[in-house]
Amino acid sequence: MRNGVKAVVIGGVCVTLLSGAGYGVYNLASALNGDGGAAAVRTGPPSGSEVQEAAGAFLAAWEKGDALTAASYTNYPEAAQQLLTAYGDDAHIGEVRITPGRATGDTVPFTVKATVSYGGRSHPLSYRSTLTVVRGETSHRALVDWRPSVVHPRLGKGDTLATGESAAPEIEAVDRDGKALTRRKYPSLGPILDELRRRYGDRTGGRPGVEMVIRHQAAADGGQAADTTLLTLAKGRPGKLPTTLSASAQAAAETAVLKYPESSVVAVKPSTGEILAVANNRRDGFDAALLGERAPGSTMKIVSAATLIDIGKARANGPAPCPPDAMSEGQTFHNLKGLQPDGNATLADSFARSCNTAFIKFADEVKVDSLTREAEDRFGLGRNNWRIGVPSFDGRVPAAGGPDTAAALIGQGQVQMSPLNMASVTATATTGAFHQPVIVPLKLDGREPARARGLPSGTVRQLRAMMNRTARSGTAAGVMAGLGGDVGAKTGSAEVDGEARSDSWFAGYRDDVAAAAMVQDGGHGIDAAGPIVASVLRNAG
């Protein structure tokens, strides 16, 4: 037998040990002493020496370009090998030098310096990342806990790296007044600019460059997200792409969301449906402003009030008492803490004070699909047919029975919205016409927008009056104070299963600007989402 190799039979299994492997998987003392006892297996978190050895072996193999060996030091070797192979073959990254830092517990930071070479062009690459060492569930070895972000911190599940001629020419996106929109100045627009380039780059007369990109995994519906550019080896010639965005509104939105973690806001122009601003401040980088799917809470009462008015069950100055609680289909609903009941309240009173029970009391008077039909036919929601120029969620108001019929009236149950949806709802309520939101002019590619009937003029008058009252003397008065012009608003908070605090929602308008914001775990509407919307309305001009 070769020096450094031992073969031991334990419980009928032949175990081969390579001396110097350094992982100490099995404690063979009892077996070697001949007492016949089973080998003890290492359990618990890896020791400091194990962390150092596992990380060092992985990084050394990766540095040499040996994807197979590097992957063997991870707990998901097949996925690791695939990405590590693409690192050299598809992304054309070579001359790799990896410098590990000091471990903190089971986590090891490291710095990568390398060179990307393609088509006779080369560019240095440098970044930092981290890895974590865990105990293998079956092998009990100390292994690198595999995830794509180990290879590059911006990689997510299913992502890979590639270098070559860009799939689409670069674009120079400009706002409605011709001002340049860059991701450096407006960080929230990064994913949107990537998607606009993917969709419209070949329509703007630009020339492709050579880039290293993140190629994202296709979505479940077959859709493909735009590549994310990490490095440009050779610049192309950008083509100019007009958008409906407003640089001033976008700047206001970017500043507003920075004050509240996990926040998103959208502003639109009610008279046309043009999107003026989209901003997010989220740790996960998700574009919740356009794609979020969350219960909108009491901002949904704009649609609910319109439904009750349109089907003849209520009017703004008609009765809508606000009891302390209300029951529907065996479920009891309550108001926000501190809201005083009012047995003589009108619909306008209950709307301005955001009384849940007043709306719940109407649940027995509406059909299961009344709210659904209003949302689809008049507000253009829930049909999955918006073509705004980039991917969007178009709202969901299912015709759910039981207590969900009541819950939907106050924006809970199965109702799901994004800030874009609620900004559009606000716009429709103020003008009476549904204009499908757009971020790229329709004439650019001749796409047909979604259509809906809109609202009767009498309904619009009542909604505007109720929203104006809410902004001037109701629950939104505090955050809307000081805003001149024609204003209106609706506050909202939405309870989410498993979360300690509610989501904060707020929708409002000022003259020809409508905006809606959502802050996950933000509390009441006036706590977080309200100040964001008010700031955008104040500075969007």
C-alpha cells in the first residue's frame, strides 16, 4: 500500500484515508485498537482549523482553474462545478489571484484579482466576496456552503457569468425633457435600464460593445430578465431611448425612499398614464415598485368606495356607520386601535377616518365578484395585460367567497397590489379615465395598451371629494399639510401573516401627479409611506 494511505473496515464499510487531508472525518481510535466499536463522527460547527483548511483548499483549487476539485470542497459540488467552469470558459476570466482574509467564526472574506480577456481585449477585474464553512450533512466534512454569491457577490440563484459581444447595444435613456438617466445618478433605475436595453437596444441605432455580464436564470413563465453588465471591455455606440420619466420626479423619489428601509414608490401622470418616477430602497434589490405583490390595506378603499357607489349601495354623503367591530361569514373584523366608533358616519366620514368596519358592513350587500369586476372593468387591474415597456405586476383582485369578500373591501384577504397599481388606481380615481401606465412611449414599438371603461363622472366627483377630505382633515392630513393645489390621499396599513408590524401604504395626488408608496414592515400609512408620497408630490414639478 502506498505511503500515507490507510484502509480500515468499519461496520462492513471500507474507508480510505489520505494522510494530510486535514478533515478528520472519522475518529478511528477505537477501530484501530481492535475493540470493535463504531467510529465516532464529528458533529457540530466546524472548528477554526477546519474552517481555515476547507476554505484554503477551495480557494486554492479555484485560483488554479480546477473547477472539479474546487467544487469537491463544497456541499453542492454539481452546481459549484457548473458555475466555476463558466467562470473560466464562458466569462473568460484568467490570471486569478485570491487572497483570503481573517476568518470570523465560520465565515472567511477574500479578495479576487483577475483579468477578463476576450477578442484580443483584456481588462482587470477586482472584487471582494465571502464564503461560509459548514458541516456536511452526510459526509460530516467541513465544506464550503455553496451559493453563487461566493463566486461573485452580485450573483443570485441560477445566475451565471459570460463575456462577449453584448446581446443588445447600449442605450442612452433620456427623460421626458431629454435629460440623461444613468444608474449612477438614479440607482433605482438600474434594473429598469437593463431591461429597456434588452427590449429596445436594437431599435435605437446603437452598436453592441464587449462586456462581462451576469446572465440571469429564466423565470418560471419562460421570461428572461435582462443581463446585468459587470464590466465593459469595449464600448459600443449607445442609441438614444426616450422615456416618460421625469428627472426631477425621479430625484425626489430616490431621495424619499432612502429614509425608509424596504420602501418603494411610483409616480404617474394621471392625464396620460405616463410613469414619472420609480424608486426602491430594498436590501434584496427587488423592484417591488413595479413587481411587488402585497396586500394594499386601506388604500384599496378607493376601489371599494367606487364599487359601492357604482352598484348603487352607497354614496359619499350616505350612511356608512362605523361600529367598533363587524362580523362577516363568521369572522370578526376590527378597526385600528384608538379609532372611535361613529354610528352616524357617512361613507365620506368613514373613508376619511379609514374605518374598516364601515366597509365590512357592506360585505353582505355586494356580490362575490363585485369588487373584481370594478377592479378589472373600470380600473384596468388584474387582467395581466399591461404593456408598460418593462415587466410589471398588474394587480390581483380575485372573486373569493367567504370572509375574503369582506377582507378584500379593506385591501386584505387575497387582494395583491404593487405601488404602480395603486398609483394607477389613484390616477383613475382623479380623472375618471384609465390610462395604462407606460415608461416608454407606445409609438416606439406600436404596442397596444390595456384598456378599461373608467369611472362615471358622478363617481369621480365623490371619490375626489373623499380623497381631498382625507388629505385636508382626515388620516392623511398630517403628512399632506403644506401641499397646495388640488390634492387628495388615502392611507393604508396591511397586516401580513408572520410579520410583527403591518406594511405601510399611502396613495395621493397633487394636480396632475399621482403617487403611491409601500414600506414593508413600516407600520401605519402615515408612519413611512405617507412621508415618501408627500415628498414626491412636493418636489415632482
